[in-house]
Amino acid sequence: MTMHATETDAIRKAVTVPLPVEKAFNLFTAGIDTWWPFEEHSIGGEQTESAIFDVDAKRVYERDADGSEHDWADIVAWEPPNRFLLNWRVNPARPDTELEVSFSAEGDATRVELEHRGWEKCGPEGRASYDTGWDTVLGKLVEAA
Amino acid sequence: MDALGDGTRRLILERLRGGPRAVGELAAELPVSRPAVSQHLRVLKEAGLVTERRNGTRRLYRVDTDGLAEVRDYLDSFWTDVLAAFEAAAEAEAERRTNDDARD
């Protein structure tokens, strides 16, 4: 049987890098500023000055040269140096998708696995469930009134 | 039609991740003219990647995840790029570490 990717399947990527797990995790997160391809992949483009993994505030965002900030994600789970889970904002008008990145030792190297999932929440059906959810909440308010 | 085969259209989509924007705002941030931005937005709209809404006298454009398959494909190549950049940085750091060790 041939498998076809559907629009709601998780995106999975993996890469093995020649660093110990802790170094790889720190480079990916605290050091994101030094390697993220801002020019192609940021909201501010050439204006983007830095990206920040703010563990205390549980958010990941970019900052432009003029100081304005754009949110990328909320930090949902933070388990250094093995794993983190984010709510990744694809469409500000829809529920977020989930991005999980895990780091595991492979000898002296580290395998980094990335899974971006939850597409079903972000598409038209996701919006429908949001809409219904609000109908229910508003219905209860009306009943209570 | 390959709506995202064009670099400017990919940049427009990246800008819209930050929230809805008007044509003029996009044109101010990108190295292309306003008519060119409008043209690219039309292609993105036809591909189901972007949607348009009137807000008073302004027309605002936003990412449209109703065109979910296209958006998901886009993010697929997004993560490929991002991990390639991470891999290159990790290799450079590993090389620095090796050189430092050699000097010790």
C-alpha cells in the first residue's frame, strides 16, 4: 500500500550533529540567535535583529532593530537537554500547532528530531470546532441570564 | 501552480505570520513595488494561502490556513531550511572545539 502524506500529518525532520546532547540543546535554544536563517525565515526579515528563547516568560519571539517584537511560540514543556515543546503560531487567527524538538545521544553525536503536528486544529475544521466551542460557551451564558 | 516557488511570495507569507497587514505595509518592508506586492498577493490568494478582509478603508491580508495543505508544505520546507542552518552551525562549533582541544 502506498502511503500519502495528508494535510494533517505531522511534519517530521531529523538531523545528527557532532556535538554532545547538552551543547546541541544549548546551541538550538539559548544560541538560536547565532544560526537561525532570519533573512528567509522571520517575520521582520531584514529588520530582524535577534530571536529569543525566554524560558522564564515561556515564550519564543523575535525582535526587530526598532525594538518591536513578534511572537513565534509559547513554551509548553521545557526539559533541557532532552526535549522542549512549543505551541507554534502559524496563523494568529487559529489555534496553535505543536512543535516538539528532542535531543538524544548517538555516541558522541546528537540526533535532533523535530515534529510539527496539530495541523487539524489549524485548518478549517479546527476553526469550526472553535466556533462551536464559542457557541456552547455563549449558549450557557444565555441560559444563565 | 507553484505559488511559493517565488522568493518574494515566500517573504510575504513570512511577514503575515506576524498578523494581518496591508499592501502598503508589505511594500514598505520588501524590496519590491506596491503593484508587484498586489500581484503576488493575488497569486497567494488564488492558491488559498492568503485571505483578504476589509477593515474600514484598508484591505488587510492574512495567512489562510483553509489552504492547509499548501501551508503545511511550506512549513515542511521551512523546517528543512532551519535544520540545515542548525546543522551547519553545530558543525562549525564542533570544529572550533576540536581546534581548541588541539591547542590545549
